[in-house]
Amino acid sequence: MVFPLTAKVITADKMQILLERLLEDGSVYAPVKQPGNVIRYALIGKPEEAVLDFGNSDISPKDIFFPQTEEMFHFEYTGEGVDLEARGPGAGLEPGPRPSGPGSGLEPGAGAESGPGTGPESGLEPGPESEAGPGAGPVAGPRSSRPGPRIVLGMRACDVQALSALDPVFNGARPDPQYRWYRENTLIISLACERARATCFCNAFGIDPVAPGGADLVLIRHRGDYIVEECSGKGREFMEQYKDLFGTADIDPEGVKEERRSRLEGQFAHHLSPSRAKETMDKYFELPYWEEISRKCLGCGICTYICPTCHCFDIFDFAPEETAGSRYRCWDSCMYGDFTKMAGGHNPRPGKKERVRNRFMHKIKYHLDRYGVDGCVGCGRCIIKCPVNMDITSIITGLGEVT
Amino acid sequence: MSQSFNILIEELRKAARELLEEGRVDMFIGFGPGTMTTRTTPLFIREPGGAEELTWSPFCAVNLTGYLLDYREGTEKIGILVKGCDSRSVIRLLQDSQFPRERLVIVGIPCTGILDGEKAAPELDPLAGVQEVIDQGDSFLVTTAGGEKSFAKEEYLLPRCLECLECLDAGPVVCDRFIGREPSRREGSREGRREAGGESGQEGSGESGRESGGESGQEAGREGGRMGGKRRFAEVEELEKLSPAERSRYWDRYFQSCLRCYACRNVCPACNCRECIFDETGTDWVSKRNNLSENTAYHIIRALHVAGRCVDCGECQRVCPVNIPLRALNQKVLKDIEELYDAPLPGTDLEQPPVLGHYCAGDPDEFK
């Protein structure tokens, strides 16, 4: 008789109860269906709003950690000087080296006082009540004014890996207090992929779609229920807190994962070599190729705004009153004409060629050179949404063939 | 009756090749196969040999005419492929002196509807590639290496195309060269279009071509170049029935999710300002903060800014990554233009001055 292997599991029914309890204890971000049938991460109010049977969200979940609009501080001229008041999450945190032993972030109320949603900027709060209108339901947004644990449910491996690309940018030697607050106070429950879409190419970056590194817990859907894997101290603490909802089953989790992996491997449409494209980029900055492929670019920001790793922002003051206002940080896009526009009017990236080249160089080369982490995770969102079929997979292939 | 797209593709390639060989154009803008079965991609050809890469199918959704603005400063002669809706944008650009007519060769192609690529995608092997498309009247039969699939137009066409096939005619309103047989034109909408052809006249316009879509189609056209099928403005009419509060809620839900990616603006051939007010630094007419107020301001300003210049190509709605029904905003303006000024859809007649861009001495002056 073979000794049975066991796995921790949560049944689909218990999953609903877990969500109910989590909603009582804190806030939950999950993929939801928005007006226009768009799948996007948002704070949910009811367990049934979470859409867990999905390929991937149309918009990446990066705004949970890096909101599109973030108030940084408020300023007011008092007559004698300027009063500054930090805003947003992490307002009390000094930018600087991270304290050793990051907090679990699971205690109810952690960071709640300075938590998100304390500022006046609430445009993305859950909006008008959902009595009428098409697709009534939750709306997207990074903010929660609720204390307690902050949980993201459903993140795919590519999107979890994307945080590893954002971390050195915002949470490196001089951590950004807001990003750090979001990262440390958010528990990530990843959902293993069940199929590879035609646009998926995370395999090109060595990402394991079944066991993403960087999640606190990974759920693997198996025969309608979920196998649960703990991946961090935070994850273990979470399991302990809600242990009455988890059980065990005679399942070999490694076997399930291996089977899933090989199934997905067979589904990937692309087997790309970003390193070959990078070799070309390392050698050549000027290539007629860029001129050719950039002609069709519309110069819109879709690819950068739905991308899980794009992280450019603009900082500006908004001061409706003469003596007071706030400094904001908002997403910006390198595809926009004003992105590199200098005060004197000079623009070092004056046209489509320079902008398109920069974006793809950043994805495949610059980020890797600078941080040792790939700047693309192969989620394929930009391929799906680009109105003119600018396809990063064909660019990776095309650049590899240039030399 | 059915028609294979492959015949049109051969004719299109021949036309583009000839234009480039004869030096009548320096560049031809058309469509090439996309990276997925249900996608095509804008193609810019400079060598006659490149014409072999051109394709044409009901997946050629992009309105290419906006690209003309990228070349308006140069001296290059451009050939451009247009569907009926795209041709209205060309007229609009010509009327606003955005591109010199003498540097432009307009190649028209009969359009019998564009499929909603996202909707059709799950039905086809995404990487098999299109081998042939046959227009079967009420449906398209798409053959790929992975088999064939029929797409009922009623179910799979972009909404803009269902309306167009019902009451507009899908043929280009201006073109120098026509690919295939010119589609039949309904009597109602034919007026005022004959003169709209370009300098070199229309080729192959002798025969009456395919029959139109039956009786409902015949009834649909109104007199005097006015369009009006049952579907046209149906969405706007529904929205008009809502109370202001309900309507506000409807739009709030959508505007809240706007990413401000500006794809709707960038794809729009009516957006030809050298510097868009949303790009002006320093003035911040609309700030980069993404919230309901700023997003609403963006969309309302844009809708009113293109009023009288929007030709209803519907690209703004197609490209929106969060599926905001943007076309309804523009259609409200178009409906008002028809009702208040009794003017035709902008871009349908080269000789007709822009409805909000000219005046007559006899105009009523209600502000006296």
C-alpha cells in the first residue's frame, strides 16, 4: 500500500465562506466584471462579485500597488511658511532603508490610520450605488478605506512576477513609502493558470504559471476545489487565522502541478528567445527596423497603462486654491508626445520611432540591465488590446532575426 | 450569391503595385495579415514587391486615414486604402486642408461589414491565419488552416457596420480607383455623391454590382442623402429617454473606468490639431489625475471638439480598452446636426461645407 500524499485544500463552498469572512475582516481585491464586460481587479463587496474563472484580467492589477493617481502630500502657505502634510498610505513612514523583518501586515488595523483612502482624491472609490445602469457592480480602484488585511485574490503568475520587476524600482535602496506600504500590507493569493492563451508567453521569461514566486499563497484549482500552497510567513499566518476553512485531501500536489505544467507547455503558442532580441539591442541602437514597425503605432497609452510592469509617472501640483494644494503622482506613458518634452520645448524622443524603440528596449533590455529582472512578463495584454496589432512577440522574433 | 475576398485581394495588390511602379505614389497604406487570425495590421509599402503582403478581409477594422496626418508635412505621394466609412474621413481631412489632394491617391474597396475581432476570436484557431473569406450575403465564411467557420453578420459585425449596411451605403464616397465591383448604391443616399469622386474619376463604376440587402434596406434610406435605418441612433434614443440623473449614472460608470490612454483621440481622423489641448503642458485644462471629474471633462471636451467633424467611423469605440460606448456621445451630436441643421453626415460630400464650419447670410439669428 502506497502511503498517500496529502495536500491542503479548500472546497469551492468554503472558498465563498472564506471570502465572506475576509470581507468582514478587511478588504479584498479580485477580478470583477465591469461595465462593458471588462475584467479588472477591484475591491469587492460580495463574494459572488469575484470572477475566478478567467484567463487573465484585461487590465493588470498593478494599480493595487501603484495607483494611477496618488496624492503624495498636501501643502499650504500660511503667511509665514509652507506647511506640508504627508498623504496617502505610508504617510508616517520615512523613505529609507527597509526595517529588518517586515511586518506580517495581517493584524487588523495595520497601517489603517495612514492607510489609503485618507486623502480627498477618491475618484476611484467604489462609485455610485449599483441600482441602475448596465453592468452594475464594483468599480476598479486601488483604494480601500477599510482597516484590516488587504488581500488580492486571483493574481496570475505573470502579474505576481511583475511585482518583482516593480520592487527594485520603488522598493530598492530608497524605498518609496507609498509603494512600500502597499506591498507590505497586501497579501497575495495567486491562482495558478489553467490554460495558456494564444497571447501568453510567460514561458519566455522562465515564469512558472503554476507556482509563481512572490505570492503568499497559491491556489490550484483541482476538480472544482482548490489546492492551497503556503509560500511565505504571511501565507502561513493567514492559513492559521482561517484554519477552520482548510482541510486536507489525498492528492499529490506536485503531481498535479507537474501535469498542469506539461499541459500548459503544450498550449503555449510562442517559444521566444528574448535574449536573442536583447543581443541585437545591445549591439544596435539605430536600426531601420524601428522606423518600419513604428509607422503603425498610434501613440496611445494602452500598452503602457494595461502593462503590469510599466511604471512611469509624472509628478505635478494641483492647487485649486491659491495658497493650498496637493502634489500628485500619476501614471504617465512613454508613448505620449509630452513624456520627454523638456521645459525649453526640446524633445529627445520626437517621434514614433524613438518612442516605440524606447518602450521595447525598456521591456527587453534596459530593465534587465539595470535591475537584473526582466521588464516583460509575457502576460500578452498589449497584444490583445493594441488597436493596430503591434505585437511584442513578433518584435522579439523580428529583432532576433535582424542580425 | 457569394464572393471570395481573394479576388479582391489580387486586384488590390495589382493596383498598389501599379501605383508604386508608375511612381504615382511613394507609399501605399493598406492592411497586412496580423499576428492572430482575427487581426490585421496597417501596412506601409514603399516597394512594388511589397504589394504582395497586402490583404483584405472583414478583419480590416482600422481606419487608416489618420495616418495621413503623419505625412502631411512631407512631399511624398501617398496611396491609401479606404472603406466607405474611412472615405468620409478622407473628405473631412481634405475639407480642412489637412492633406493636399494632389499628393493623395484614394483606393476604395467595397466593404460588406467588419467583424468584431474580439468576438470572433474564440471561434477560430488564433494562429491558423485566414486563407479565404467568402461573403455569403448574411454571413462570412472564413477558412483557416484549422478549418472553416461561418460568421452571421447579424451576430458578429461591429455595431457600426450593422447600422451602416442597413442605411448607409458601404462604398467609398470619394476614390480614385475602385477595387472590385462597385457596390450598389441606394437611391436615397446616392444624391450628391457622384460629384464627390477624385480628380481621376472612378474606375469600374459602370456596373450596378451586387444587389442590396433586400426590402428593409430599400426602405431604410431617406430622401436627399439623409440616412436613416431602424438601428441608426437607436442607442442614442434609448439614452435620451433616461432622466438626467439616470443618464449621468450611466456615463459615470463608464468614465470612472477610463484609463485616459487617449486611444480614442489618437485613432480619430477628426483629431488633427497640431497640439492637442490634453497634451498642453502648463495649462492643465484637464489634469493627469484619473478621477470621474477629470475623465468626464476629457470625454465631453473631446466629443464637442469633434462635433461637425466626426464622420461616425466608430474607431473610438472599437479601440477603447475598457469598452466605453464612446460612439454614442458622437452620435448624439450627429443626431442633433441632422435634426437641427438638416445637414448630412459629415464627410459624405466634398462640396458640402462643414456644418459647424460655415455660415449663410440667411441663417436665423436668434440672438438679435
